Amino acid sequence: MINNNMNRRDFLYAGLCGGLGLTTGDVLRAQSESKLVAKAQSIIHIYMPGGAAAQETWDPKIHAPIEFRGPLGSVQTSIPGVHFSEYMKETAKIADKITVVRSMTHGEAAHERGTHNMFTGYRPSPAIKYPSFGSVVAHEQGSRNYLPPYVCVPSMNSEDAGTGYLSKAFGPFSLGSDPAAKDFSVRDLKMHSSIDAERFSRRRSILDTVDNHFRNIEGADAIASMNKFYQQAYDLVSSTQAREAFELSKEPEHIRNMYGQNQAGQRFLMARRLVEAGVRFVSVIYGGWDMHASIGAGIKSQLPAFDQAYAALINDLDQRGMLDNTLVMVSSEFGRTPKINKDAGRDHWPRVFSIAFAGGGFKRGYIHGASSATGAEPEEKPLTVENMAATIYNQIGIDPTKHLMADGGRPVSIVYNGQVEADLLA
């Protein structure tokens, strides 16, 4: 059976390689030898679950009739002629440091399907579960500085943030509790007081012996994944520097206040600490944006904290000299309907919505594309999920056309038919 994720070019390429006597393994090894030069060393993906309305955030329709414009006003940004929501005053000041895409588009209006799109770069399929961006980065680039390559703050919100067809060994490390909590701590990062270094090393040696025995008699993914898990856990517990990346108490109080002493602020600050320490991909979840009713009140309760924390994150990264090599992405599963509904809210709308990028080789002070006057359709430069994904991978140094091995030993493209969106890049 031909893999339905292969396009004509892939099929002809595979046939040519077969004719030359090359196996699939040869092809994949050859692909791995060609690596891009990464502009970004790490990625922070800030996700706004529920479907954030572009009209009340990045793309207010200031000249549209009230039923399309909605209940909120707007604020002038540092980019002449560009406005954001009235509750994005701090982000408006740093608009000259970011790229906003006002023409993101796909066709999935259900939460689960839209989330899968925006975490994997693929439309959902009944035949295969695709890996998240974070798991692909973990698979391709591995650990750095004894830290997990992929961390979810505070936890994995969906299976779509998981490993898909890749081994469970490339899944995220979740904090398990909210950094904003007064008693916040990441469990299992310290040795029990009754276990000294010698006893810890002895236990590790015994564990290695048991692991090697089972690995020799069974090559199951569960065993390989568990071995990887124990290795990462050992690295974390044994490295003081790695453990300290998770300790928000190390941050000066004025920095914590700058971000905001709330969920958005402390989660975004944690993300900065993690990438600064060496984590390659941090997924941050904030808020609930499924506002079918009373969208004005809903936005007022959610957006100001995001605004403060996001602007603080971008400024902080920039001042530390980290913004150019850290890609910060803000996304949601889809947008909201152009017209306010009978309950003063907006419903699901994937045809056009907004996302934002900063750093990692993206342009500064750039608005990409446009939605129509009422926010119904992309009017200029539509950005597809595939092209978004290809651009993200390209910037962190992963070839989006490379194939990974899925269940059953079949090669699947990291991104299917995606093209790097050069207009987004500096």
C-alpha cells in the first residue's frame, strides 16, 4: 500500500532510490546528514486554548459596523497605522519587535481538530496520529544541559501536544503544578533526604543492569521509553544547574512583578527561565478563549494579564540578548465569527484568524497579510498550517521535508507539502 502522506515527488524519489538499490534506512540517513543552520536555539509556544478572537486581540476592526467591530475599543501600536485591542496596551508598545499574522487560515472548526492542526502542522487523520512540534524537536535535537528537550507549562493540555507516532520517549516533561501557586514546586526533582550520592549511584547502577537485561530480550517502545525517562530523571536530579531552571524563587521580585504575579506572568517567566537554561521547546497554556457569550467581559478578564506577561517576556528576552535566538509563537486553534451573536459572543471560525511570532529570525515590526473588512476571509497573503509549520521547523534548524519513521516502518514527512514563508523572515 502506498502511504497516503506521500506526494508525487516523494513517490518518484522513493522509486528512484529503490532503483539505485537504496533502502528506506539509507534514504533517512542521507536526509539526516543535511542540516539547516538554526536561527532559533529554542521555541516558546504560547497557546490560547478555546479559539481567541482576532477582533478582540491582534486585529480589531475599527472601521467596521458595531455588530462586526464588537464591544471593545483599540489602541495605536508602535507600528504607524496598526491597532491592537484596547486591552493590549503593553503589547502595542513592543509591536515593533514582533510579527503579527492576520491571515492564518485552515478548515477545522472543531476544537480537537483545530488544536491538532496548530500543535502538529497536520490535519487530523483516522489512520495516523501525528507528533507535536515539541516531540519532533525532542526527537531531532535531543537534550541540552541535562534538561528535558520538551517541557509543558504547567501540563500537557491535549494529546495533540504529545508524541503521535514517535516513541513515548520524546514526550513532554510536565511541571504538574502551576508556577503561579504560592506553594509551587516541581515534584521529584530532589533526592530524598535519606539517599546520599553514593546510594543514588548504586541504585542507578542496579537500574542500568536491569534495563540492559530487558532491552536485550525485548525491543518494545515501552521499555525504550522507560529507559529514556529514567535517564532524563537521573540527569535532572543529579544536575544542580538543571534543577535550578525550575526554581522561580531564584528570580528577583521586581522581575516577577514585571511579568505579573498571576498565571500568565509566572508561566511566561518560567518559560524564559527554561529556554535560558537550555530547554529546546516550551509549550505554555494560558486562559480560556471559547467565548460564545459576553465576549467583552471575557476578554477583559483574560487579556490584560496576557498583555503584561507577553510584553514583559519579549522585552526581557531582548534585553538579555536572547530574542534573536528564541522563537516565541502565540497561537490558538482558530478564530471567532465575524459577527457578534445573539449572546454578545462569537462562535468558531477557522477561515481567518491571527497568530504572532517574535525573535528566532522573524521580522520585527511586521504585519503579515490581512483579513477582510469584517474579519470573514483572508484578504492578503493567507498563511496555511503547513507553511506555518515548515517555517517554524526551518528556523530551529530542522528540514521540514525530512521523513520520520511512523508505525509499521513507513516514512512520513515532518511537514506535508509545506513551504517556508520567506516574507515572515528577516
